[in-house]
Amino acid sequence: MSTTSQRGHGGPVRIPLAHRERIDWHDHAEHQLIAPRLGVLRISTPTGTWAVPPHRGVWIPAGVPHAHEAYGPTEMRAIVFDRTVNPLRADCPTVLAITPLLREVVIALTDEGDLTAGQRRNLERVVLDQLRRVEALQVFLPSPSDPRLRDIAVILDADPADGRTLAQLGTAVGASERTLSRLFRSETGMSFPQWRAQLRLHRSLTLLAAGASVTSIAAACGYSGPSAFIHAFKHAFGTTPGAYGTDD
């Protein structure tokens, strides 16, 4: 992994991205709040990935290497903060529930409208106040480092609907269910079922952004049916797949 350091970012940015367009590995001297206006951003770090839809945002601390990939026509908006300003007190990337007020302020700061210096300062104070109130969300998909777990991750990333048990996958990668279960907990902080559930949710977001139907996503991601997918999606992301992207 080759990382480019981007220093002196200079302020809020708005970057349109086409479907599957990437921003390669880089880091920043400042903290960043990234909030897509459209589409889904898949944000990768050395420790795992986050899938970020429009009603979510992600805080990326200064110095953390990361890369972006867009799913569906995407509009990435980002606000930067000095290293000394960390309202979340977070030292690792964190996905956030973006309130309607915070979303509108981010839009105002990243649009090309003429804001006075005083107006910009006032809006930035609102952002900081909102960030102290927002909820951190557990939608992180950790990347395991053990070669056997990586092989399982490759298998399930290729086909999230693969319904094999951990014991059956262990046969494929040459390890016992007990060993793999222990490794999943120690390396990802999750049980295998929890990790697979996150993988399926992440894939569902990217398929939804690409225009797939709820029924086809449920089948592609291994849910028992559309209702099971809708329930899991709403629990994780606070909205139904049908309402996703329509709450502008």
C-alpha cells in the first residue's frame, strides 16, 4: 500500500465521483468529517472498511491512511479540523449518524456560495456543537490479518450469500471451527456471525447505490427474504432500503 500525504488541505471540499471511481491511499495533516451528499462511499483503512451512505458521515483522524471508492454517482463533501480540535475525542475512524441540521450545515460550508468570514465561523461552531451530540455507529467491517481468516473474507466477499457454516468454511481453509471462532473474536472483536452480518450490510449498501432492487439484494447478500433484509438494514442504518436516498 502506497500512501500520499496531503498537507495544508485548506478548507471544505465538494468532490463529485462517478460509480466505482476511486481516490487512492492518502492521509491528511488534519482531521476530516466526510459526509456524502449522494451515493455511497466505501472508505478503506489498514484495519478495515466503512460503507457510508448520505445520512451517515465518517470522522477520519489526522494521519490515518485511507482510500475512497464510490458506489453510484456520489458527491463527497468534507470539512477539515485542526489536529487540536477533536470534538469526538476519537483516535480511529468513526461512523456517525448525521442529523438533518448537521447535513444542511455541511452542505452550506461545502457549496460554492458566498459566505462571509463571520457566517463561516458561525456555521463551523454549529458543526462542532452537533458533533458533540451525534451518535457513533457500529458499522465497521474489520479486516482480519490471519491468512485463514483472510481466505474466508475473500470467499464471502466474492459471494456474501454463501451460507456455509464456520466449520464448513474451516474445511475449505484448513482450520478447525474452534480455532477460527477464536481468531475472529481476537482479530475483529466480533463473532463470525456478527462479522458476516456486517459484510452483508456493507454489500447491500453498494448494491442499493448501484440501483439493484430490494428483492435481488436480499438474495445476493444471503438474507432469507426481502423482509429479513429490510429489518436488518433499518436496524443498522436507521431507514428502510426503499426510503434510502429519498430523504433529501
